[in-house]
Amino acid sequence: MLTHVGQRARQQVGLSPGAGNEDTALARLTESCHNLTESSGEASRIMMAQRALEDYQQLDQEQRLAFFRVLAEHYAADEARIHAAYAAYRESPDNANLSTLFAASEPRRQSLLRRLNLCPGGTYEIVRMRADLLKLIKQHPELKPLDADFAHLFASWFNRGFLMLEAIDWNTPAAVLEKIIRYEAVHAIQDWSDLRGRLDPEDRRCYAFFHPAIGDEPLIFVEVALCKGVPNNIQHLLANSGQTTEHEADTAVFYSISNCQKGLKGISFGNFLIKQVVQELQRELPNLSRFVTLSPVPGFSQWLERARDEEGLEVSDLLAHHLQHDDWMNNEEAQQKMAPELRALAAHYLVNVKHRSGQPMDPVARFHLGNGASLHRLNWPGDTSPNGRQQAHSLMVNYLYEPHRIEQNHEAFSRNDSVVAPRRETKKETDSLSSSPLSPKTSEQPPAPKPAADANDSKQAPESLEE
């Protein structure tokens, strides 16, 4: 039976059904999975799980696809059991029959994944397994139910109660620091000197979530700068670490948030991380009065190009020329002329252009607004790096986290998809924080194109905020 299953899986992906050395790991893996679901001994399960995960690591991409298809087809829920359990529940809808129906509806592969998780290091290997699965799903959508099972289990395995917040500094073990360099997804860390500039100075902080089953592998981390006032340019922020003392700072700036594990895509950590870091910083530095981000706008360039090409959006000749040639970077006069029109376009994009869900099209905006932040200020030029120019024509955004309004803003966004702008309470604050328009209703307003529901779906958010 196992030989037949393995051969059928290989035939589905166009591989030879022959049983050579290249098939050994796949054959052993399918046999181990079968034995693992049938075994009742705890010690033997641990050994079989260890062996199965070792065999999985030896598979190439086509063999992994074959294995995932075995899980999807042969480890699904038993249809006959579901019908029988449902009939019993319909006849007598009590809790006992409901429990039986619930158990019958669970795919057998969930039980298999739980048993694979028994061995030391199993959790991390299963997370990596899902990362492999996600690479295949776009071309093989029939595997989506299998991915739903991974996500269902991870939602409980990586519950907030299991996460550990740790401060990362220059004294953190080198094994973890190397991972911070590798996983940084928003503003690349060039070398160890660059990393030290982000961790060691008095005005820099870094926090990460870890999970006890994964050891020194961070799940997500956030980099923080302590500043006087709200910064508007990432190059200046990165180049001027160590310029502000803890006591001088009045603003904490979250300038990079990076998800580290591709296999945990869709499992939300960022909202917990930011809120807990705000609490930590408030306790450590009570002089901080603002908590803001300096965030990219990854879909802006693509949206603007599409709106001009397909929806008839007109921009000034000056803006069109400079966006195409990037010759504004050393031309202050051109920047001053471009800024109002570009900020008006950006305001329209962030406030009015919607995803098919009804929320803002921009994935970073969805993330921060969904966490309870408000749209605070548009910064142009904010990121003049090649990546910043390519994805957002150098635009960046400050999102404001007001501790006493986070839950209120979160509820407004969740219920009505409301893009909240902060209320300015004092003239001093208004004068100290120059703001860009948060609505395109200005004299520079371009003709507003119709909101496009899905055009940016093909362009993912930066790794930091993948959904």
C-alpha cells in the first residue's frame, strides 16, 4: 500500500515511478508517517518523528511536492465518519455527539503534525516545512487545505502566552545577532559595524519575540530609535545613531519590523510586539511622550503607475519627468515643487484606495492601522535608497501609537475600516510637528481615480509585514 501511495504521488508530479536510491527518503518518510499515526507508544513516536523529519530534509522540491500531495489526499478527514457523526448529532444534538462530530471532521494530517512535533526541534522543522509548502501553493492551489491545517495548529502553538519578549543588544550571543543581520527585511544591515550602530548606542533599542520550542531563532523583531521630535528621513535616522541621550529623547521611533520565519506567515506577532514594547519603553523612559513609526509605503509606486496608465490619472509634466528620471534628488527647487502634488497623491492612495477587503490597499497601512495606530504624517523625500525610490518614489509615513487610544483606533478600523488621523491638542505640538495633508482635498489635488480593488495583490508587502 505504501509503495502504491509513493508511486502515485510521484506520478502526479511527473516523476519516474521507479524505486531507485533517490526514492529512498520519500519511501521511508511515507512509511514513517503511516507508522506514526498508528503507533501508541510515546517513546516510539518520538523516534519515528525524528526519523521522519530527517528524511523530509533529504527530499528535493519535487519530492516534497509529492509528499504534500500524499498528506492532502491520504490524510484528509474520513468522509464516512463525518456523515455518521453528523447523522448522530442531527438525531441527538447533545455535547457528546457534537464532540464526536468535531473529532471526525479533523483531518488526520493534523494529528500527524502534532506527532511530528513530539521530537526535540520538531516545532522549528514543521515551521520550515510549511515555508516549503507556501512556495508551492501558488502553482498548486489544491494544497491550500493542507496549509490551512498548518495555520490552524500554529495559531495555538504560537499563542501570545508562549511568546517571550527579549531585548537584543550588543552583548546578545553572536548566534542571535547573526540572525538579526540575516532576517532584517526593511533596511538591510550591511555588516557587523552597521549592526552595532543599531544596537549599542544609548538612543537605540531592539526587541524580539522568541518561542521556547524554537530556541535562539527569533520570530519577529523591531528596531527602535530614541529621538527628539518625529523623524522624516530614514537615511538621516540610520546615519545618526548615538546623537540623542535617553533623557533628551521624547519620541520612540519604530523604524524596522521584520518577520523572521516564512513558515509563520499569517500568524500575527507584530501587533503584540509593538504594544508590549511601548509598555516596556514607558516603564524604562517615562519622559517619552510619542511612539511613532517611520514606515515604507510599498505599493505606492505600482499603484501610481497603474492609475496613470489604466485609469487616466493625470499628473503635472514636472512630476512625470522627475519620477521617471530621479533627477530631483540633488535639486532642492524641484523637490519643493513636487512635494505638494506627490503628498496629495499619497494621501489619496492611503485613505481612499482600497483592498478587496475594504481596508487600505497598502499592506503596511493595514498592519499599523489594524494595530490601533493613526496616520500621522507623510514624509517626502523620506527614503532615497534605490529600494525606497522603486517601491514608493521615496515616500515614507509616520504612524502614531497613542497608548490611550490604541484600542479605540483598533475598534474603529476593525468595524468601519476607518483611517484615523490624530487630534492635535496644543498649539506647541502643532508648531513642532509639521504635517502633510492627510486628505487629497488640497489645491494640488490630482483627479482621483476610481479605487482599484485588487491590483496590488500581486505585489507583496516587504518581508517585515507579510500577511
